[in-house]
Amino acid sequence: MDNTELIKAIEEKYKSLGENPETYLKGLLQAKPITYWDYIQVDTLLSLQKTRTDFKDEEIFVMYHQVTELTLKMMIHEIKQLSEGDNLSEEIWLTKLDRLKRYTRMLITSFDIMKDGMSYEDYNTFRATLTPASGFQSAQFRILELYSTRLENLINSEGRERLPLNPTFDDYFKHIYWKDAGLDRKTGKMTLTLRLFIEKYEADFKALAENVKGKTLEERVAQMDNPSEELKDRLKQFDHFYNVAWPMVHLDTAQHYLNSKGESKTATGGSEWKKYLHPKYQQRKFFPALWSAEEIANWGE
């Protein structure tokens, strides 16, 4: 395309929008060139690490979790395209699932920063200032779940025993597995960590769950005509990476800081972390129909 054709194409672009091309061309003459630091918003990004103590490794702790949130955002970005797209080819699904596995691998390996990249003594001193905040309060973690699978797959075996015969939408949310981290089901007592999380996000979670009915990844796969074994295998790999491998590394890291010396410390959010973090307790599976009864029975082994 030569310069004449290029200018003509630009003019046609703005005319089709009902705009005057000359105005935009004049504006381009005055525009400053874009820079990396402005485009990536580097100065803003590097100013977001607000610590509560003077311990040097607290800044590492903050950045680690910010990187985790950005990674989850990338994953949700990929999942939304699969959820919202109609009649996508298997090639697109395989590409997206490979990306999701890669991002999850980043989450898994990045726990080395938490486990071996911070001072044990420093963390166990400054972490008290974080109470009642907890990584449990990551809304993106719940958003990713809701896009990936139906609500009933987010109920563990204990929760299913509590469900009425014909559970409603609200029943599923009442007994969803992650509430067990901060709710005493016998007394109804709720931790401050959970209460604040529910107050801020539950209405949004419910709206999202309603919006994605019939469009979760699980349901999109079920709507396919004869998905290939390669696709099924890739779905299982992502399921295992995210719902078994990552929680187990998380549990191992918590063990390092909270129980490696037999002290059995309490998590900042007050959860029974030894129980709650284990995949056998959460029982979260995005694609349960792809797993055998034996695999489900041994989930997290």
C-alpha cells in the first residue's frame, strides 16, 4: 500500500464513523510518540507496593501476590473468549488450553518465591499485621471458577449432603466449598475475613454465575460434537494443574511457614488451612465428566 492508498484508507475509516478525517490527521501531527513506560504504565505499576511494616521481604510478598493477580487476569482473559465464543474450532481450544496450562505453571513455579525467596523469621513477624486479610479473598480465583464449571461442581461431598433435594441457585452459593474456610457450619459463626469478602463480592459472583449459565467451559465442551481425545486430554491436564498441582504447592508453602517447626500457626484469615487447602477437601473439578470414578475417588492423592 503506497502513501496515497494509505491516506485514502485512513480517510475512509473516519468517514465510515461519521467523523472528519482532517481533524484526526491534524491531531496526529501534535501527538507525542508513545513510550514503553507510558504504554505499560511502569511508574504507576511500580508505585503500587504499599507495605505495612519495615521488613524488606514484605515488599516481595506484596509483589508476588500482585503478579499472581495479573496471571489470573490473563487466564480469565483466555477463558472468557472460550466461554463467549460460538462454534470455535478445536485448534483455538487447544491453543487457549495450552496458554492456560502455561499460566498455571507460572503460578505453581512462582511459589518458590514465597517458599524460598523470603525470610522465614521476617514473614512470621510481619504477617501478623496482615490479619484478617488473606489470599482467600482473591475475587479473580472465584471468577475463574465460575467461568470454568457449573455451580454444582463447586460443592464438596460435605456440602452435597447439606443440599436440599431440589437445590436452588442460592442453595448452591450457601454451600459452596470455599465458604467452609471461614464458616462454622454448626454454629453459623463466620470469620471477619469471609464476612468482608462476601459483603464486597458475593452479589457480583451471583450475577456472573447467572450470566454464564450454559456458557461455562464445561458446558461449552458438552455442547461439542465428538470432541477429540487430544482436546479431552488437554482439558484434564488444565483441570489437574489448576485444581490439584497448584493447591498442593500452596499447601506445601503454607506448611513451610506455618508448621515446619511444629508450631501449627493460624493463617491470617483464620482458616483451618491444613484441611481447607488440600484438593481432597476442596474437591474442585472443572470437567468431572472426563474423569473416571477411580480418578475422582483419588483426587489429590
